[in-house]
Amino acid sequence: IVTKIYQNKYIPNAFAVEALDCVQAVQFGAESGYLRVNIEGDALLVLRKLQEDLEDRSEIRAYILNVKHLKGNFINYKFKYAARTGNNVAHTLAKEGLRVKDDTYINNGLSGAVLAAVAEDCQGLLRNR
């Protein structure tokens, strides 16, 4: 669903969408003043590129460089893989954003559906400990 939100004539493919999602998540954390962040995503290749020290020469190079630059805003950061099945909050955010047709949906506060998805994910984390 996130791909449908962002994929347009300016973003070439789903791979770039995943990288842009990561940029936006890190940027949101930096702008919000967080000092420690865990960024979870289901695009394993993008996460690997973010953890490598090698220069990236792929089509998403600009996004990777942007995230690496933004990492300097944090005392501690981690990029972690989250299976798509465990990504209910992101799915709900994307669906709600499509529903209201607003690309700044998260800035306008969170809906009851999103808050319920967050609570459900938290309960799942507690059960899996």
C-alpha cells in the first residue's frame, strides 16, 4: 500500500519508495528531537545498504546518503528488519493516508484506527517476550 501512495512519475520504482520511506522516518525522528531511535522496515536490501560503510552506487544512492547524514542527529540509532506481517501500524498509516488523500497525514494527528494498531502491536510485543 505504501508503494501506491508514493509511486509516481518522480519515484521510479518500489525499491526507491522503500528507501524514501526510510528517509522520511529518520527525518521525522530528527525533527521531533528524538535522540535514540529504532527504525524498522521490511526492505532488507535498503536496511543492509544503510548499515554498510561502502559507498553505495545504486539507484537509491541519494536516499542512502541522506539517511546516513541524518543519523548524526541521534545518540543511538538502529535499523532493524520487521517482517511485513509485523508491520500493521505502517499498513494502517498508509491506508488512512490514502483514505484522506493527504501526504502529510501523520502531521495532523493519529486516527483511532492507527492508535488501535499501535496498541495491538504493543500487546503483541509483550506477549512475545
